[in-house]
Amino acid sequence: MPTPTAQGAAGTGTSTGGAALTEAPTAVPGYLVRWGIPSSVVGLAAFVVALAVGVALYVFGVIPNASAAQFVTNVLGYGAMFGVVVLVVRRRGSGSLGADIGLRIRWVDLLLGLAAAIAAKLIAVFFAVAAQRLAGDTPVQGNLTLDSDTFWIVLNALLFACLLGPFVEEVFFRGLVLRGIRNRVLRTAPGSVDAAGYALDPARLRLANTVAILVSSVVFMALHLYESSSWASALALGGATLFLGLVNARLAVSTGRLGAGIVAHILFNASSVLALLAVGG
């Protein structure tokens, strides 16, 4: 594949063949990217298997402490997910997380992320109230339980739930999954991309972005539903995570960066953890 120019690598909105796009310039696939949906499936499988291993260690008494088991499960699950992303980018991409999946942040992303987090939290409250009225009881969901030991609170609640978890999930879902789906849609139509992987057809690019936003957000929601304890919890959690996924996916496509989504996700989760801490777990 041809080596991109410095202008092309920065995402100027023109393909290496010189065809201009009316869509957001940063919405084109990264140069030298050869991965797609199969890589996303591998990442999801690795995450699920890692979670299963962590749960099994607790169930069979290898790790008897629930908080310690939760920490190990987080390490295994998110470690596997992030590891797949790094491996795919190195072996099937340019080798740069910034160029291939948009792992970059600018000051404006702090404001965009704050706005997205506020909107997502309001929607979460709406779905929680709706679920409560339909079920006649307060929906309870979430796989985070707070230990009385500050040590485990810091590791599980603050480190993973508020920081590492949101970061890895954005890198995977709005980085690898979203772009993998978009790349697949573009490549199914001859002439949609040039030899280096840049989009040539603006209409096809808009379709690819729309499909990628919707599908990646649904997958993101589905992967969180295991935390639900009832149909009311599934409604509350599903509605909140779907909306957060849609907003962050739109930000990733519009800006070409994951920065705003990472900020939004961190603030969204942190607000939930702080509320749980305030009521005593």
C-alpha cells in the first residue's frame, strides 16, 4: 500500500487519489487499515472469556474475596479487550492508535465530553424513572459493589469503574468496533475506497458512518445488559448505555477523536460511583 503524505495522515478530507469529500474529513478510515468486523468479534470473545475466567476463579474458591475477584476480573477483561486493540492496530493497521482509531484528545473535547455526560445522565434518570413506574420498584443494576475496605473502593470503584473501564471501552467500541464496521460497509461497494483505504464516495461514507454508529452502540448496550437483575433494570441500564453509546459514537465520527467520548464516559461513570458512595453502597 502507498505511504501516505503528511497531509493525508493528518486527515485532510482528501483521498490519496485526490477526490474531495463533503463529509467531515476526519471520518475517513485511517491509512493502511486492513481490519474490520472480525477483529471486533475477536475482541468481544476475548473479553467474555476473560470475564468467565475471573468469575470461575471466584465461584470455585480460588479467589474467595468478592472484591479481589472483581478486581482480577476487571484486570483480565479490560486487559484482554485493550490487548486485542493494540495487537490489531500493530498487525493489521499502521501501528498508531492515534491514526487508526483516533486515540487523541484536545482541550475542546473536555467541553464536548462534559456536555455529552450531562445529556447522558439526564437520559439515564429518565429511563430509571420510567422503569420504576412500570415495575413499581426501584430498578437495581450494575456489577459494582462497594467494599467497606477503602483499598478495594479505590481499585474497583475509582480506578476501574471511573477511569480504566471507560477508557478501554471507548478505545474498543468507538475505536475498533465503530471503525471496523464502517470500513466493512465502505469496502463492500467497489470504488468506495482507494488503494490506501480512504473513502471516495461521500454518500457511501455517510451510510457507513450511520450503520457504524447504530450497530456499535447496540453492541455496547448489549454487553452491559448482563449487569441487570430484572427487566426493569435492563430497561434503565439499556436506555442509558444505548444513548451514551450513540452520543459518543457521533462524537467519534464528527471529530475523528476518542477524546470527547472518553471524557463523557468517565464523567458518566464517576457520577454513578459518587452517588453510590453517597448512599453508602
